[in-house]
Amino acid sequence: MSVTTKTNEKEQKILDAATKFFLTHGFSGTTTDMIQKEAGVSKATMYGYYKNKEVMFAAVIERQCTNMQEQIILVETKAENLRSALTEIGKTYLCFILSHSGLAFFRVCIAEAVRFPELSEKFFEVGPQRLANIIAGYLEKSAKNGEIELSSSSDIAANIFLALLRSDAHLKCLTHPNYIISDSEIGTWVEYAVDLFLKNINYKLG
């Protein structure tokens, strides 16, 4: 095993431990000692990667959001047309944000927003904003190909699409901790949101 592989494994153990405690105890309730002991690394090793808890939390957010975005980019490249792309993007997005970890991260970021605004801003930047940019780029390409007509900017359209997807489903799951949304409910919600959105942007292919 190479030194690089061992190094990456240690970093992943730190992030895995940090994720576990941030989700269960929140940012304020988690200590670096808890993370260090769970990861099974020395304090020197942990601080060599992350100088403090704030930097570690930002790295956890980055990893979580990047995983989702990579899935969405893959969906986009395989899609046959805009409708199928938005449908699969919608399902991937909702499954992520409505999962136990997705909801937990959202709650933590909102709960800490006043005391640690830089953390919630980081979440917005690497999560919702970056995802909206990916979708906006896809919409711009579709508009240039004559598939759709955008009456507003692609950025606004992308954010409206994401808002349609989240809507009641996200709020219900956030306010009802024991509620578990089914795959069929997600599918129905996504289909309705996609239909409504495509009608608004004059989708040419039906």
C-alpha cells in the first residue's frame, strides 16, 4: 500500500467520524476529541489535515454535496432528452435531501447559521448554489438547441425548478422526523414538478 493511499484512508476516517458526530450531535455538540478518538488517529494527524472544527465541517459539507452533484452530472450525460434528464435529476436530488443524512445536515446548517454564518454560507455555496449552476448550464444548452424558450435567466429557471422539487416534500420531512417518504411519492412529486416546469419553458418535444 502506498503512502498516498494510507494518507487518503486516514483523511477519510477523519471525515467519516466527523460526519457521524455532526449528524448526531450537531456542530456545537461535537468536539475534536470525539472525532479524533472515533477516527483512531493522533491529534497531530487530525490537525495536519484540518486545523479546526470549522474547517472539518466545511470539508464534510463539501464531500456530501460533491457526491450528490457527481451523481447528477452522470444522470445528465446519460439522458436521452431534457424531460428524462430533469426527471432523473429530480429523483436523485430529492432522494438525497430527503434522506436521513440530507435532512440532518440541513438542520445542522440552519441551526448554526446565526452563530456560525460562514458554515451555513459554505453549505449554500457548495450545495444549492452549485447544483443550480449545473442545472442552469444544462438549460442554457437546451435553449441554444431550440428545445426550450427561457423567459427569464437560466439561473432563475434552475432555482425555480429546485424549489418546485423541494416544496412540501422537504418541509414535511423536516417537520415530521418520523415520516419516511416512499419512492413512489418521490416519483409522483418529481413527475408533477417536471411537467409544470417544462410547460413554463415551452418544451418542444412534449
